[in-house]
Amino acid sequence: MGILTPRVMGLNGFGLEVPDLQEARRFYETFGLQAREEGDALLLRCPGRLNDEVVLIQGAKKRLHHVSFLVSPAALGVFADRLRAQGMAPTEASPVAGTRAGLWFKDPWGTRINLHPGELQPEPVVALPEYNLGGQIRRVDVNLWQALEPTRGRRPLRLGHILIFTPDWEKAERFFTEVLGLRPTDRIAGKGVFMNAGEGIVDHHCFALIQSSHRGLQHASFYVASFDDIGFGAWHMRESGYRELFGPGRHAIASNLFEYFRDPWGSWIEYYSDMDKVTSHWVCRDWRSLPYTWGPQWSPEFWSDEMNGNFEPEY
């Protein structure tokens, strides 16, 4: 079956079950998200965003609860018909009361998927100081460290992407391509695929699938304005006691700058900036390179057969 329209427009958010909502709140607020309680759920978003990018609910152990994609409100009926044709049973009843309107269903591997009706929000734009890089003199008689000081507390601007584990990434890639309209951007040969969504110029990926024994969240990644924002955010996380990290560095696939922090239950959360942008002209390729062009000492958990240990319980 070929790619059909309409397509999802992008990533809307994700949900997790966690054993301690207050511990989760401290972690995510330290990272820079804003939290509020709604019934039994803890809802988090980047300052200024209109959607709840993270939904947390109480559970015995941390595990992925759902993935939410943004769709045009006019397309919900078409998606519902398409899902029924695939033998699925979409419903408008949210499993978390009061959150995530739209269609809900489970993919062939049992992961809850939400198709949330809405419109794309404008890309956040942030004024940056002048940098003296590449032999270009742009900043004279100015102390950059003082100019940067007001940005020290700047928080993440938006959720950029998530990577999830799946027991069969190649079949999962076909499902998310053919049923939801995501497009493969690049693949890690034998390991997984990065996928983009939307029209025009878009992020290299908003969603990715990584091979594992079972489902789960590998990491969630939030966009920040610059390398200095990564540094300030990382400093704050370390000073707040979150010191299990990987970074800083620059990825190979997608080329973005990164710094990861381990959450209290084994998954990762990432600050990223300066990602490749792509259009429909991009050609998807398979790569066997390491995941970064420079960075910290290589870790088997981020590559090889031990890539991205899945610490979530099997369903």
C-alpha cells in the first residue's frame, strides 16, 4: 500500500506512567517545563506552548503510556476510516480523563496512539547575541558572558522529537508511513529509523523507532535556542543533582547539538539545538556511522548491540 493522504502534521506529545508523580514533577520542572495538575494527571509543557507536551499518570513502574500526533481537525474522519480498514478500533474516549482530544487506538504492537486535532504553532524565534566565529568579527567591545547572563534561565522552547523502542522496527516503519503518513528521513542500518512529518521545511525527525525486545521510551528531546542554552540547562540540571548524563556533542545523523540526562527511571531527556532541516526532496539513506561526529567517550548504550537499554517493563 502506498503513502496516503492526509498525513499527521507533527508530534503533539507523549505520555508516561511513573511510580512517583512528585519526583517526576521535580525532574521535569528542573529541566525547564511548566507543570499543572488535571485530575489524576500531571501535565507539562514548554513555556508559551499551547499543548500539553507531556502527560504523566501514576503507575507501578515507569513505562510509555502513549504517543500523540497533531492532525488537521478536518482529517479525523479520514483517519478513522483508514484505521478501521486496518482492522483497528479508533475511539474518541481518552484513557486519561480530561486530556488529549481526538482519536485513540493501539498500533499493532500495543502502543496507544492519539491523533490530536489542532493547528501547527509558530516556530519559536529567539534573538541571539553576536558570535565571533569563522573568522567573522561581529562582536566588539562587548563582554559576551555578560550579554548571555539574561539567557541563563531560558527554558526549552518546544518538544522536538521522541525515540521509542519497538520489537520490530521495520514493520513499525511501514505502519507509521502507510497509515499515519510519516516519512523516513534516515535509517541506522539494522537498528532503526528516523522519521519526519509536515509540509515544506521541517525538522530532520520528530519521531524515531529503535529495535528492542519490547516497547518503551528511549528519549524525549526538547529544542533550545543555542549551544549556550544547552550549557546553561545542563549546568542547572547538574547543580540540582541530576548528574548521569551523555554529552555535550554533535550528532552525525540529523547533525544536532545534544546533551542527555537520565530520568529517575532509566530513560533519557535531551536538550538539542541546530538540527538539519529537510524537505520532500530529501533522500533517505542507511548509515552505519557512530551517532555523533564529536562528543563524550563512546558509550555502548548509545550504539552497538547494547544500544539504548530498555529499562521499561514488558507489557
